[in-house]
Amino acid sequence: MWWEKAVFYEIYLPSFADSNSDGIGDFNGIKEKLPYLKQLGIDAIWLTPFYPSPKIDNGYDVADYCNVDSQYGSLEDFEKLINTAKKYGLRIIIDVVFNHTSTQHPWFQSALESVESEKRNWYVWKDKPNNWESFFGGLAWEYDEKSQQYYYHSFAKEQADLNWHNPAVKRAIFQILDFWIEKGIDGFRFDVINNLTISENFKDNPIDEIGRQIHQNDVNQPGVLAILKEINTYIKKCNPELFTVAEISSDNLTVINQYIGLDLFDTAFNFNLGSQNKLNLDYFVAQYRAMNSVSEQLPTLFFNSHDMSRSWERLADKNKDIYHLLIVLLTINHGVSFLFQGEELGLGDFLPNKLSDIRDIQAKNKYFEILPNGDNKKALDQANLVNRDRSRGMLPFPENKNGWIGMAKVNASEKEIFTWYQELIGLRRKEGPFLPLENIQVKNDLLSYFSGDIQVILNFSEKAHQVELTRQTTWQTLWTYNLPYFEKNKIYLPQKAGWIGKRIK
């Protein structure tokens, strides 16, 4: 399938490219940047939600699944983007959010009218709440004064969870999928799809020894896989070429892998690798081996997204040599590669320095949780620890002025870093992506591995290293960084250097 070798580029739409100077990225801005993306070498674009929304959760609270928010343009603008992308040989997948709707969605507004409403059972209602907590903090139940019942929201109270026990909900979702497939999209990214509330026993979640709730009965419930198989089977019947990728709200590889495979998702985001808090090569090797242990599943490779601190700071610690070596791990190896807008420029985090600059509801909730017990600075510091705004700053394109959010931190080496991505994506297209890695080893921050006739050696350390290569073999250098050199059958790598070679038989 086309996606097996693809490099995807995630566009967080409001922060990408503003074509009409209103401070918000839009479809026409993306269309104008298609030559830029083609030059970078990517194969496909993933668009974050662009639907009409109150923006409580920056678009992940959908108020109309079959339209576009006027801030981003019109349906006609979206269709022009799809058609123009195809001319550049670029595919587009879109985010779909089927765990919940905005409370402003007509379905929920109808459900509020009466307990007898046709749409009442499209959501989850209880006379008495259990102890389930929202993933954004606080109780996951909101009281409705009129009906004297509580509705369930696994995220913000403005994001009411759909009741997937109701067959009418599933039929409505299939109609939505049809709508966007007919527009010519190439696949779907499913948001927090393992959070579908399908358990009807509503048992309280257990509490650990330090008082934290364990989300045992509100995610990954029995029956969810059967529903997801129906969804994926339906999509593939519409078009076998359509790509599906799941966001599973877990960094547990065993949990993630449950959602990939026959009649399930083509792949899922490997947060076990991509969201690590700091660079640990031993951990990377262990996770990568585990990700490739299931032969029929193709893992994902990413170090950035709209929900985490940028890898320039989080993994590379602002060291461009380390950043370059990380690009190798991201782009050329076995798996589906996902870039996030701006990482090709080495962008750093946007970090708000006052409450009014925060846009992320998760960070706002944390701020007000801390404020009664501390001062403003402490509340801001704690809020920024969970703040997803870090990666969502406006990209430093000339047209992005006076944005809805602050500017991402610019890297002085952005042009150089762009060429690194170009070069390595080009190598992936020519020689790879490399097969599951063989003889992968880490010693003294020196990472080396084989993939068929390819050998990769990356020196992450502050010291020079020498590596003995296979005797009586001629090597063609495919990529090099920081001037490693050969002497007889040995290769000498200065600090933070790398080399990729191909054995010539």
C-alpha cells in the first residue's frame, strides 16, 4: 500500500499558514505552501480538525462533522486544496473525532431538550455519577439541571461522549465517513479512539496508593474492538487504498498493538517511542525492537506532534548535531514516518509567560487547580508542564503575523536543518525505508545497526569512536555527517557524527 513507505506531515491548521492576515492559518495558506512541502519531500499531509467548533479544545470539540469552520475557509476551499495537492502528488488524510461531540452540536442540543428526545440516547446519561475522572481533570460527569441527570465527558465538560451502544450513532458516523471520502481524502486519523465509552457496568475506577485514579473501567473496554472492526471494514469497502491510523491514549505497546491488524487500523501512533521525555538510546533500542516484534504490524515513527514539547528541546536539548542524528532514526527506518509542522526548521517551543497567552484548556485547568494553593508564578509553571501550546506556536512564515497564539521559537539553523530532512527523506525514498533492524547495538552512546546491505552508525557521544567494518567488503557511503573517515577496515567517527553505508558485493 502507498502509505507503507510514506512520510506524513502533520499540519496543525490554525498555526500553519495564514493567507488572509486574520492571524489564523487556513486552507488557502496550506495550498500556497504545497510547493514548499513538495520540496521537502513528504508524501502525505495530515490535517488536524477543521470543522465548525467553539474551540474549547482547539477544534477537537466538533459542532458539525460535515462542514468546515469559516475561520479556515469554505468547503470549496477545502476541495481546491485536495485537488491541488493531488496535482503535486500529495495525499491528504483528515482527523476525525468520534469519541465525543461539542455540547454545541445539534445532536447534543436536541438531547438536552428532553429525556424523551430522539437524540437523548446518543449520549451517556446517568442519574448518579460514579467516580470516573476526566482526562482534563475533575469529575467526568456534568449535571443537567433541567433533566436532573448527568452526562459523561471523558475530556472537557463541553465535549460530551457519544453512546456507541446506540446503532443510530454508528449509522450517523458511517454517513460522515462517506461525506469526506466523496470529497477525495486519502484516509483518516482517529482521535482517542480507544476511549469510546462502551462499558455499561459503570464500575468505579480504582485508586492507587498515592491517591491517583487508575483509568481501568473507562478506556479499552470489551467490545471496542468489534466496533472498530466494523468502522475499518466499512472504510476499506469504500476504497481499499484509504489509510487509517489510530491515536490510542496509551504509551503501553501491548495496548497499542491490540488496535492494529486485520480489519482494524493500518497502524497506530507509537507513543511508547515518540513521546519519551528525554533521549535514552537504550530505551529507544528496546522499544524499537518490541515495535518490530509483531511482523504483520507496521509501527509509526515520530518525535513531535501537536500534543507534546518539540523534540528540538525535549530530546535534542537544543543541540543541532543530536537533532540531525535523530532525523536519521525518524526518517529512514522501518515504519511509517510522521513529521510535525516546523520540525523541518528545528523550531523550539512556544512557552506562554502569562495566563492570557495560554490557549490549551488542559493547561488552563491546571492553572486554576494550583492557583488557590499558590501564587500566579507557581500556577503558571505547573500549567506549562502540561501545556500543549508548546508545539502549537505560529510557524515563522512571513505571512504569519499577529497570530491567534504566539510564535514558535525560531532556530538560526533552520535552512540547514531543512536540507537535512530533504536529504534523509530522499535517502528513504531511494534505499528504504530500511527493513527491521539487525544487530542493533548501543555502547557508550554509539548506536549501530544493519538492515540488509545497509549499515548505520550514529555517534551521540561527546567522544570520538572507531568501528571495525566487515573485512573484504567495499562500502558505498550513502550519508555522512561531521566528517567520519576510513582507515583500512575501520571507520573513525568524531563526536556527534554519523555514517550510513551500503555494502557492494
